[in-house]
Amino acid sequence: MSAPERKDFQTTGKMREVMGRYFAELGRGAQDGKKTAWCTSVGPAELLRALGFNVYFPENHGAMLGASRMATDLIPLANARGFSPDICSYLTSDIGSYLKGETPLQKMGLKGMPRADVLVFNTNQCRDVKDWFQFYAREWNVPCLGIHTPRSIGEVSDTIVDDVAKQHEALVAPLEAVAGARLDPARLSEAIALSKQCTDLWRQVLETAAHVPSPISFFDGTIQMGPAVVLRGLPDALAYYQALLAELNERVASGVAAVPGERFRIYWDGMPVWGRLRNLSQQFTELRACVVASTYCNSWVFDALDPADPFRSMARAYSSVFICRSEDEKEKYIEAMAAKFKVHGILYHDSKTCPNNSNNRYQMPQRLQAKLGKPFLVIHGDLNDLRLYSEEQTRTNIEAFVEQLAEA
């Protein structure tokens, strides 16, 4: 069966321009007299922007290594240095890239990863980010600072917010020492306001998929999310998402579908399989099944950000992300998303090296199926290490899953 013809987004060219400027500025950091802070993808980017740092997100680099299919060859280099093959393959592919001196960033005009003056992590995603950043801190003899967010959070209580907010505040003095500048509260509030506007626009982009047929798919979202991840706190992301949202609303009004002839709507839980996104997108398009929503792309929606209350709102926003919530909270979230996006079934990606974002391991699929009456599929693979992914098996399982949806 041949795939129906898809219509590309007109705004994607603008995203290349926006992202190109971001990477160019990173490459010119020292030349422009700016220092570079590494930040985890759900870390205190606004605080770093307010202090004048160029902010680099190594998880974005990890995704680039996966999508370019460089990761599988680089991971063994990190394994040889003592990093287990069972830990995060973002970490191992990134360190392998550093050790070999090869990176997709070189095609964007950078000599390599921008060297950090300081590294700042938040363990709201996993502990691996701390170990990852500490490796580079030792390599370059630079400070590594962090926020230790609780795991398996039920209610995001005032007690949790108070603790995490104090940890954010404790970063200010050592970051000022690296930056050589004092924190301007007005600049921090401005950065948070820009992040809040960005996250609101990104949510609206994703929510256009609630329309039937959906004008955007999960696979589109993994590309379109770039500015929401790396440009939080900057105005560049706003103009881009305003243009994308306008295009999506035009698609809705005209009935233009991300998957022409859409028959089925699927929710994706877990990490992308970065090196096989094109193949998976093509298969779902051939089957006329649209992956309309995901846990992953919604991880950069931060409703709690408030420029009037910078530290507490950052603490609440970054402690509310799906990955650090309890099983009960995760289950309620997916249940609400399944209803909102009118899904027929749920796909769970069991990512071998990302247990923190593999939500099929403790009966959640079975509980949600019993509650919602919707079929589910678990595919086994990894975010970056394609040695852990069977193309043939996954393709067969997806075909059988869509047949099951048709029978239902």
C-alpha cells in the first residue's frame, strides 16, 4: 500500500531560520563575549537567560544524534569509558560524540559542542542528567550546579514548591559568580513571561490535533517542538509559533489532514524512536492512522509559569512535568488526553535505556484498558540505540494493532 500524499508545513522553513540563528549564536559565544551554560531540557533556562548566558541543551543534541542515526556507532565509545549500556542513550551517545569529535552540530557551522562555563541540571527527569553533567564538569573543570526535584510526585504541594524554589534561589549566587553579573529581577520576570507565552502557543499548536481530522501528528510535533525546547525565554519562539498556529488553523478550516483519509487516532506514550521517525510516520500514514497526541511533546507545556512569582512558579512548573509524577497522576493525565484527542488506542514505547519515561512496566496499559476500553500496543526499542529496536517486529505489531482497532 502506498502512502497518501502529505502536505508539508509552509512554516518549517522559518523554523530552520530561527534554529539556525540559535546555533550560530552558540557558536559565536566566546567571540561575542558571552558565556555558555548547559541546561537540562526542563531546567531553569529562564534564570540562565536573565543572567546573560547562551543556553545549550544537550538533550537536544542527543535527539539530533538519534535522528541522524549517528548514535549507535557512538554509544560504544562511552561504554568503553565505563558508562553502562543500560543507562540513558542520550548520555552515552552524547559523550561518545564528544570523545570522537563528531557531531551533527558541525553541519550547522559549529566546531563541536559549545564548551560550558557552567552546567545546571534538574533531576525532575532522571538522575542520569546529573551524572551526565558531572562528566563534563570534571573534563573541563567548571562548576556543576543542580536542583534535586522529588520523584513520583502526587499533588504538587506547597511543601514541594517551597523546597524546589529555595533550590532555584540557591543557584543565583554561584551563577552570578560565573556570569560576572548580578541577577536583574526584571530580566528574570521578562524571561519567564516570554517562556509562558511560548508554552501557551505550543499548547495551542498541539491542541489543534483535537480536531478530526487532525492537522498535525506526533511525528510533526517532534520536529516542531525545537523552539519550545531551546528558545524558551526568548522572543524568537513566539513569532514562529504564531505563524505555525495560523497555518494549522487554516488547515483545520480547510479540512487538511496530517494523515489523508484519517481512520484511526492513536496516543503515543514514551520517548520517540529518533532514528526511525520517518519510517514510523510513513507506516502510520499508509495505515491511515494518525498519532494525534503524545506525552513527550506535551512535556514542554508549563502552565504554572508566572512572571510575578518567578522562583515559586518555576518550581511548580518544573515539578509538574509528567515524568516526575506518580503512577496515579500519570494515569489520570493519559485518561484525560485520550478523551480530549478522541483516541481509539494507545501505543506505549518501552525504551530500554529510559525507564523513567517508559510507562508500561507497572500495569498502566492494562489498568487504562480496563477503565477506557481502548486497545493498547507496547513496542520495544530505544530512543537512540537502534540495536535495541527491531524494525520488522515493530512493523508487524503496528499492523496487527491497527487491524485490532478496525475490528473494534
